[in-house]
Amino acid sequence: MMGRLRESRWVYVLLSILLAIILWVYVRAAVDPSGTISIHNVRVETTGASVLASQGLAISEITPQVVELQVEGPNSARANLLRNRSGLYVRVDVSSCVEGENTLRWREIWPENINYDDLTVLRSTVTVKVEKLYSKSFDIQFQLDGKVAKGYQMGTIAIEPEQVVISGPVEQVNQVDRVMAVLKTEELNERFTGDLALVPVDKQGKSLENLELTLSAESAYVVVPVVKTKEVALTVNVVSGGGATRDDARLDVDPPKIVVSGAEADLEGLEEISLGSIDLSNVVGTKDFTFPITLDPSLTNESGLASATVTVTVEGLDTEVFPVTNIRTTGLAEGYQADVVTQSVLVTVRGPAEELEKIDASQIIVVADLSEVTTMGGSRVSARVYLNGSSTVGVIGEYTIAVDISG
């Protein structure tokens, strides 16, 4: 009797479980019914391309590149999938492909937080075309996506490596015109060093995407020097002489300014570059002087001009010529004798007219320094002219006298 009761109890338990399952299936079907949805434009990604490359092969085409998924499952699971569809894609393993066309089935890669056990996909296939691998070398070029800030200048770019090898189907590799290392910045005002991604572009400068290309390097180390630039005036130091001062001279400097570059600290406070000095006693009327443009080694002459011309014109003064007979020599080495051949020198004196009227030839002395003369016989040597007793007029021009040296 007790045995029959125990057997009956197990029957009831099994019937209860069966009824619970039936009830669960019924409730789920009624409350969360199954159905099918279509999800368009699901991207196709590949894996195993490196295996093909090791065999000298490359993918030339995938058809289609986006697919439509037919997904069957409960309403709640389908709704959750649609909310997270951005993380959904399909993957195709191409490692077993051979040259030519290959038909492959994909595998769904589900977004996170998706219970894909409740979902069923009506599978389909893609066609993968495989060709022999083709490789080509390209010089890496730098591109600034932005601009150099005002007052700054970009120097010579250094890129490592200088070249990159692109491999893939010949038709796709031939679409590449150049490879760019692109630096994106609104305004470049300081030195840049770092890795930049390499971007293959076509002849129109458009980046090539969605191609089955392999680069020997995905990035390059780029150094972009940036220096400060500044426009600086060129000046000369004017030495009063020949009766003229800075107020009597008009100066024209060509070029008046140049652009230099260097570190910001080196340019700070640099307002002018002095070319040298001009003695107005050497200027009669108008005279041109040529000066080299010399910079501190820390600076660079961006204008590229090696010299500047300074035109000096002395205005507003009169001149008068005096015959001078007071001629002397000095500095002759011991054992030598000098006979002055020149008896009179015409000396030009410049200054205000009223001051020139006060000058007499007796105030002027011509002196020749013979300390460097070593040649016996007659020669012509340079002489200096001194004007005594006046500070408002002065001698202009260059003078020589003839001497005869004997032992």
C-alpha cells in the first residue's frame, strides 16, 4: 500500500513539472511572442588576411560589403538587439581561401548584453575574390591639416621611416598616389614630435578607405620644427666727418628690413640689425656702400639676402677747394730718405658757406705715413689731411702724394 502511494507521488511530481513547462511556453508565446526582423547594412569584417599574405595572396573584393540579417526570436530579444545594433557585425574567415572566387559563410558578432541563445539567424554567404599579392614602395609625405600660427614658421620635416611598402591586390595598390602623415591642429605654434598615422590617398588627395591594403608601418615618427619669425630693420652707424653730421645726411637702405627666424628667446628684444659704420668724410654728394648682412649663429636669414646697399647723400652744405702746400711725411724707417715730389694738393673742405669763408689754406696739413713703404724709388702713397682751428667744417675725399725713397 505504501509503495503504491510513493509511486503515485512521483507521478504527480512529473505531471506538475510537465504542466509548468507547458504553462511557461504558453505564457511566453502569449506575452513575448516570437517573430522575425530584418537588419540592414550590417558591416562585413574579415579575419585571416595575414594567412593569405604569407601565401602571397590578398583580398581584392568582397561581395557584398554590407549584408542584411534575418533574425528570428522573442519580441523582447529582438527589441534589445535593435537598440544595440551599432555593435552588430558579421565576420568572415578568409584564411582558407584560394586564388579566385570563394563563397564563405559568415559568423555573427553580437553586441554586448545580447542573449543570442534566444535568437536564430537565417544564414547567408558572401563572395570573396582573392588575387596574387602586389607590393609597391611610397615616400611618406607630411601634411598639416590646419595652419602655421602668425609669426611662426615651419622648418624642415623629419620622418622615420621615410618610406612605406603597401601590399594588396594590384588594382587597389595602383589607386594609391601617395602616403601622407597628417598632423591635425588649428594653429601650429610649437615644435611637434610624435607618431602620426599613415593615410594612403588617391590623385585627388582623397583618403582611400575600405580597401584590402596592408602597410609595412601603420604610423611614422615625425619631427616638425617650428620657429618664431620677426621682421627686423637694417641700420647703419653714421660717423660725423668732413663737416657733415647725421642731420646733414639722407640714408636709403635697400632692403630696409629682413625677416629672421629663431627661438623666441633669441628674437625677444631684437629690433634692428646694424650693418656697420659710414664715415661721412668719405661721402661727396651721393655714394653707395655695400654691407654683408651678418646674423648671430642662432638666427636664420629667411629673406635669403646676403648683402644690403646703403645710399648716402649729404645735403645742405657747400664745398670749397684749397691748394695746400703744407705736406709732410712720417714713419719712415731708419736709414731711408724720402723726397716729397708733390708740391701742392687740392683739398676739398665742406661745411656751411659762412664757415668756409673763415678757412685759410694755411690751416690744412697733408701728412703721409711711410711706415709701410719698403720700395726704393718713386711711388704714390696715401695721405691724411688735417684741418686745424675749426669744428664746423671738415675735409672730404681721399688723397695721395708722390714720394721718392732712397737709402
